[in-house]
Amino acid sequence: MSSNEIPAREAGVDARSVLRWAASTWFAVAVAGQAAFIYFILAFYGTRTASGRFAAWNDKPLITGYVQGDHTGNAMFAAHVLLAAVVTLAGLAQLVPPLRRAAPGLHRWTGRTFLVVACFLALGGAWMAIARGSYLSVISAVAILLDAALILTFAVLAWRAALARRFDQHRRWAMRTFMVVSGVWFLRVGLMGWIVVNGRPIGMTKRMDGPADIVLTFGSYLIPLAILELYFAAERSSRPALKLAVSTLIFASTAYVAAGIYGAIVMMWGPYL
């Protein structure tokens, strides 16, 4: 072995460690932010639904919340919002390796719950956009429908890979599904992160058709998905430089997500609790 090969190997080991730390840090921040999202859903929508105060859903500004006489739409809205807490919790549980190893049976059932509920929410979101008109602009409607299509596609591929016992493929498709299912959460965090970073809503409008709105509406699931694909590529690669570059990108995105979580708690969720 030449003297030049040793530093390269050592650098590769260090790069793998940095990549793991970057992914773990991102996940820890995401867990905190999604836990806050779940708490808001249960504390705001859950309590109002359980007590039968359906009109009080509108205490928080909504595109289309409670509509008097619209029994189907109201029921779909309630199911959609409350099941968002279920799919978020089940999705997070899927991404914890120690839990997967310690309780494989629980992993399988939470995985099935995650994929089934994800498909229901995708179809429900598409229905509310098309039949109920729950969107601010045509651009946001297109973004909703594209996200729904990706959720359905990825969920089916994750399920098929699991049935075929192609577990490495299943892991990748399940993680892709998690990213696009989390688009609702990413959108809120992305919008608030943009405001926190800039100090004001630059490029945003009330109809969410400003340049920043458009990027964040589609980017709420396409950007996390792209970063995930880069992470997969870095995982497979033997090049330390690629691992370190992707790690840097993940750390930067984690900082932005943390800012967005702070903004969402302070400006979007907290004031209504």
C-alpha cells in the first residue's frame, strides 16, 4: 500500500461519519418540528372535533375549513387533518433503525399504516382541491395534485419492494414516500423559514402565486426529495468529496428547517393555541 492511499482511506472513513452525523442531525430537528406539528393538530383541531365544535376549525384562517351544510366536505376535512398526525407519527417511527431492529413486527404494522394512510391523504387532498376548491391559485392546485401523484406512486413501489423482500429498495422508496408525504409540513416550515431568514415575506402574495411562493410550493416536496437522492448517491459513493459536499448541503438545509420550525411555532401555530 502506498503512502498516498492511507490518507484517502482515512478521509473516506471521516466523510462517512460526517454524512451520518448530517443525516442524524437533520432527522433530530425534523422529529422536533414534526412533533410540534402533531401537537398543534391535536391541540387545535383534535379538541374542537372531539367536542363537536366544528365551526371553530375556522378560528385559524383556512382555505376551506368548516362549511355549513357541506357534510361530506367537512367529514373529509376532519379526517384529512387528524390523519395527518397519524401519518406523521407512523412515518417518523419508520425511520428509527433501533426501533426497526428491536420490534420488527411493530415496524411492519406502522409501515402498513403509514403507506395506507398516506394514500388516503393523497386521494383526499386531490379530492378537496378538485371538488371542494381548496386551493389559493391554479399553481398551488397543480402542486397539490403532483404531490398526490408522487405519494401514490412511491407508496405502491415501497409496498411492492417490501412484499418482494427487496429491503434495500423498500428503504429507499419508503424514505421517498416520507419526503413527499411531509410536503404539507415542509411547506409551512419553508414559508416560515423564508420569512425568518429575510425578516419579511419577500416575493410572497396572499394568493401564494408570488415567485417565492411558487418555488416553495413545489419545492416543499421536490427539494427534500432532491436532497434525499443526493444523500443516497453519497451513501453509495466511495468519493469522500461527494460525501462531504452532500453533508454540507444537509447541514445547511437543517439550519433552514430549524429556522422554519421556529417561525411556524411562533407565527403559525402558537398564536392559535
